[in-house]
Amino acid sequence: MTDNLRFVPAWKRNDPKLQADALALWQELRMLPPDIDLVQRATQLVVSAYIGARLVGVTTAEVQTHPPVRQRFAFGRILLRPEVEKAGIVVPMTIAMREELREWSKANPQKKVAGFAIAISAKGYGKTPVTAAGLVHAGYNADGQQVRLYWWDHYRLPVA
């Protein structure tokens, strides 16, 4: 099922085709809350996953401060088509997203992004995707979701 799987980098590229494909996927699956601005969300694409010419998943991220550690992280999200959720895509997709964001962070040190993070909202993924991607438990967010962090090796904490 995952023959011809490829990840297409999208972070800060504003690629109209990738954005249009993501909008179509979100509209088709109707899994995002109605208050989400899909056009704005499309500007947050990190990596798109295709099998052949078919979009099977997208990742997005938003840079925000994680209060418990007082640092800025690129918080990622993953959405997969239901038929590929159990196909072993989530781990390599998480790693592709992490690496795309790491390279951007290295190239943009003035943004002061300390690392990559996710809040676990999907049920059934267990520990495998997050531990395989090097993410460590860092507490819980206000919604009670587990937060996992990955610190960039190039980032240095400011000395207060």
C-alpha cells in the first residue's frame, strides 16, 4: 500500500499546489473543527505525503512558546487518510517533519526555535511514533494532551 510513498517538503515554501491539495484533503475528510481557517492552516504545511499522485497525509506546524520550559517550539500536527493510518507512515512522516523544521531553524536562528513538539491527540498511536522520532515526554497541555518535545542540538538556551 505504501509503494511510491514520498514526502514533499512544504515549510515556508507557499507552494500553491501543495496548499490546494491540502485544502481538498481537509475539506474531503472534514476532520478539522469548523472554526479553523483552512487557508491559514495551508500556510503552515511542513511535509505532504503522497503515494503516487494521491495526497495521503499532511503535516502542519505552529511556532509557540511551551510555558513549562519557557522556550519556543514548532508544534506539529499530522493528518492521515484513514486507509493509511495503520500503514506505518506516521513514524517516517514525523521524522520528515522534524527534519524539515530543524533545517529551517538552523537557517533562521533569529527565530529562536528550541525544537520540535507535538501534543498527542490521536488515540491508538501509543508510544512508538513519538519515541522513534526522539520525542520525550514534557508534561501535558491545558487540554490534558500529552506533550512531547525534541530539542535541536544547534539551539542554546539563553543564560538569564
